[in-house]
Amino acid sequence: MPAAGTFVHLHVHSHFSLLDGANTIPGLVGAAVENRMKALALTDHGNVFGAVQFYRACAAAGVKPILGMEAYVAPGSRFDRKKAAGSPYYHFILLARNAEGYRNLIRLSTLAYLEGFYYKPRIDREILAQHSRGLIGMSACLSSEINRAALGASDDDLRGAIEQHRDMFEPGCFFLELQRNGIPEQERVLERIPSMSRALGIPLVASNDIHYLAREDHRAQEIHLCINTGTTLEDGDRMQFGSDQFYFRSGAEMERVLGDFPEALSNTLQVADMIDLELDFSEMHLPKFEADGVTDLTAYFRSLCEEGCRQRYPSFDHSPEIRKRLEYEMKVIETTGYVSYFLIVWDFIRYAREHGIP
């Protein structure tokens, strides 16, 4: 049994990284328990779809949940849809440090779909800077802006990319990520990033970019990627990870592969200790209906219900049976706290009908 508390995984994908991750949430949490890791992160690509399921599973197993996302970041504006040389996005890790950070994480995920979608749901530096409070940033994998710069840019350009990312976050909330999954380009990154870490006073953090649970599961993940990209295993130029080492490594394995950077390993515990987030499931968290001139939502809701009932039942005002049934239905909605929800749904259905939208 490995020693407890020596390392935690902060860069982890589940099947909510659609057709890319081959992990189930119960499997990931079970592996954390088996390896006596006190915390575990979930950082799916471009979304937080699995956050609540993951949080509940971790809490039930006695593992501290760290909610995050591997964001797609547009190289320029999130509104830019022009085909350009290179990738239309970079990767970047975001972790929610507290309740404000979780709200910002959700906001960024929403804006990525509503405003930035181009091949992938993308954010940009503008909205990341606006919504970075309460978040921890990590420089991610070889597909990140920082690590691409480490592979070919000058020292000045690499330093500039690192400083630009650091300055978007609160002090002490940005980390330079190190990975070693058997890919030659990672070794070139490891030759440059640690010296920049020392020069700029930015801490290192180790990760394994988990996409599947056990090493032998890499073929299943390759099949996921083939479905994702419309290719087959026989295609020589298909998208591949180039390694079978993106699995749930134990703390001892992480010490073996990145033991020459002990501070990067121990800093995973520091990041876990920085997380102070509790989700409250004891009450409903629904949006509030707002309309000009409406101050009493329950009274407005009741008036709409009665109006609709009169349209459908001309005898409504003279029928105790219909009125009794309506009163029962309205009470159920009111006592369960769904008045705002029903008004919001009524409002967009009303708008659709008035504008001929099926």
C-alpha cells in the first residue's frame, strides 16, 4: 500500500470529455481511494458536465473533490471564426478554489458554448481575466500556449506567455504544469519550464493528464478518438497520443517518473489544500423570474393560471370542482419552490408561439 498523502492528480478526464476520456467517475474515485489519495480533480475538456456527480462520489468516498475544466482558449478573440494557420484553440487547466471560483468556472463554460464555439467551446483571455477570481490556473499539456512556446519560441516570448497567464490570476494561484508520459516533446518542455519557474517565482505542479484508468485501457481510448475524429485504427495519420501512459498512475509511479522535480509532486498537495469549496444540496438554486411591473411572483403566477383555466374551461368561475383542482396544482408548485421556474418556461413558450417558432 503506497504512503498516503504524497501526491494527488489534478489533471483528469472522465467520459464527460466526450469521445476522448475513457474513465467513469466511479472508477476514478475508486482509484483515488485505492491509492490513498486525499483529493482528486476532474478537468474535462471544455465542460463541467460531471461536476455534481463527481462531487457526490468523492464526498461519499472520503476523497476531497476538486472541480475544474480543461478549457479551450482561443488564440485571439472568442468571436473570431476565421480559418487561420495552426489550431483554433489552446488548452488550459482551471480549478475552482472556492464558491466564487466555481461560479466563475460555470460562467466561463457557459460563455464558451454561447459565444466562443468554433470547433470546440472556447473562451479567450478577455473573459478569463474577467472571471478568474477564485480560480487556480495550470499550464496544461503540450497543446497549451505556454508549452507550445516552450517547444520553439525564444526565451523572451516564452517568458511573456507565462507572465501574461500569471497576471490573470490572484497571487499564488497560477502553476506551471509538468508531465512525463513518454513523449519526446515533453522532455524538451522539461528542459525550459523549470528554469522559467525559478526565474519568475512561479511554482511547478506535476500531473499525468489521465484519460483512462489502467495502462491496458489505452486501446479503448484510441477507439474513442477514432469515433471522435471519423477515422479508423488502420489510418496512419489519425490523431494519436503517441503513448500508453495517460493512465491513473499511483503516487509511487509519479515519484518514479517525475522524482527529479520533487517540488512539483508536493505542490499537488498544496493545490489540494487551497481548495475550499462546498456545494449545498439542501435547497433549490433556480433562476428568478423577472418582468416589468411584477413584484409578487406567486400572485402573478396565480393570475396566469386562472386566466388559462378560464380559456380552457368557460365554466371555471362557476365550477368548484375545477377551481379545487387548480388550487391543488398551484399549491404543489408553490410549496416545492417552482414558481419562478414555471414562469420562465411559460415566458419562453409564450414568446415562441407569438413569433411562430415551433
